[in-house]
Amino acid sequence: MKVYLDNAATTPIAEEVLQAMLPFMKERFGNASSLHAWGREARDGIEKARETIAKKLNVSPNEVIFTSGGTESNNFALKGIAFANKDKGKHIITQKTEHACVLQTCKWLESIGFEVTYLDVDKYGMVSPESVVNAIRKDTILVSIMHANNEIGTIQPIEEIAKICKEREVYFHTDACQSFTKEPLDAEKIGVDLITVSSHKIYGPKGVGALIVREDVKITPLMHGGGHEFGKRSGTENVHGIVGFGKAAEIAKEEHVKHMKKLRDLLIKRVLEEIPNVKLNGHPEKRLCNNANFSFLGIEGEALLMRLDARGIACSTGSACSSRKLEPSHVLRAIGLKPEEAHGSLRLTVGRQNTEEEINYAVDVLKEEVEALRKLSGLV
């Protein structure tokens, strides 16, 4: 049996998404900026996708700016706000468990004169709204806190943080790549200024995402050229990718979330009950519907991952962007895990395509392989 449990890294393209994309890879291949029929067909595909994503987030279509994915959107949000508002201040606030593309962008901004505060998190990976209040200064221009963590699944109190930022006239950005279509995200209700979303996390194609930029936000484009995407992101549009992204957002349903949560709960319950010396990382309740992250005492996560892979089970030891690095996860270190605990971690993320039979098979194999590795290390 083959079981794919690395859906936080990427998801398979849904059949409906593929079918929606194919015409724009063949007969409707026009450049969306062209005025002829081929161009108008391409433009129509883009705008329908824009409307779908806007509706999902309760924003205006002209606030949806298509990009190449989450990394570009996060770079655009942080650098674009920093450059456009440096006359107001040079201080940015984020937290220590953000995705690497946010943390590395912040480090780069520090290298050119901006100041960044990296907030601590508690043992569950949660940032407190009070810490945001205490960190905001007169020269603070942006707070960037992810909606849900990609490694441990913890969901942050972004509505409270957004309110704090609004009261103090500070822009608020959230990276919602993992939470989009899995958690409610009403931009108008929450009061968030910028939102990062990605296609390949929701059964759409890779290489496409979006940054939601509310109309009153002052931001500098990173990409200059023909003035595409309302002048905010130049470059010939990835038409078939955008169409696929729109279809992926359209077909996302609440029943998918319920299904993933049921499988996640089964996975967590069996692992904690049937495997000794294991710890669940992340918040026990405020976590993504598909995320389970464990630390196994006396086990090297990479060794366990490879043994599972040999038996047809795909998972990861952390975020996909960092999976080839030998250093322990910065997220697990930030929540207080010792290096040996962090090295013994495994992330299993279920998808709408998984079944109960697959979860039970995965846990049965996991039990066997954990026991085998512990015997090798002399801990059993």
C-alpha cells in the first residue's frame, strides 16, 4: 500500500483542477494582455479565478494579486510594505516560528537598515496578543504573523492581533498558505491588510499563489514591467496556473475539512495510545485539521522517515523547504524542544484523498519501525 501523508508540503492536483487547466494549455493559449479573441479568453479565465478567490476571502477582486506562490507573496508583503512606508518607520514585528521565507526576508531587511522584533511563542507555538501590544513602537509599520504553522499546525489568534494593529494604525499581514480553505478566513471581518495564499497546498498547481492587498494599503511592487496585476506585479500571467488555482479554491468544501479532521484525530489517538515515549507537538486543540507532528524519544526522524518511505509511506521531518538541512527545526526549538527531541520529530499531514484504511496501515507500520529503531539504539 502507498500512503501519501505529506500534504502540508504539497497536494496532488485534483482532477477537476486539471480539466479546468487543460484548455488554457492548448486552444486557449493566448496572452491575457492581448486584445484579440485568444487574449480575451485568457483574460476571462484569470478574472473568473480572481473572483472565486476574492469571494472565498471576502475581498474585492481587484485586491487579489496573483504571484508565483507563497514565497513571492511573503517577500512582496514584507519588502513592499517596508519600502513604501519607510518614511513612517523602519520597525517590523514577526514571530520566531514563521516560515523561512518570512524570517529570511526579515533578516535581509535588517541588513539594509530596518529593525525587526522576533516574538517568542509558548510551548504550543502560540504567540500572545499581549506580546504584540508590547512590541509595537511609534515607528512600527508592519506586523506579520502566520495564520497556522506549517510544521506543527498551531493556529494563531490573528483576529485579536489584527484588531491590535488596526487600533495602532499598523499594517497586519498573515501567511495563510496552510490554512486557506481549511480555516475560516474573512478578511473584512478580521481586519487583515495583507494575506498570502498558495495554490499547491489546496490541490491546485505549483508555481502560482496570490497576495491579497487591501485597497488602502500603501505598497511598492517588487516586479516592474508592463504594469500587470493592477500595476502591483508585472509579468505575463501564468494563465493556466491561475485558472487551476481558482478551480481548486472553488471545489474546496467544508466536508473535506471534516474528513481530514476525522483522520487526523484517528492518527493522533492511535499514535499516542499505542506508541510509548511519544509527544504531540503543537496546540492540542487549536491546530489545523490535517496536521499531526510527533517527537519520538530515542529516534532519529530522518531514519524513521526513510524506513517509512521504504514501506510506501510519505511524510516529513519538518517543512519541505528545510527538509534537506541537518539543523533541528527552528519551529521545534522555538517551542522549547531539546535538539534530540527536535531531531526525533515526524510530521504527518493528511489530505482529502486519504482513507481510514491508509491511516491505520500507516500507524501499524510506524509502530513497527519505531520499535525496530529503538532496539537498534538499545532503548527498548
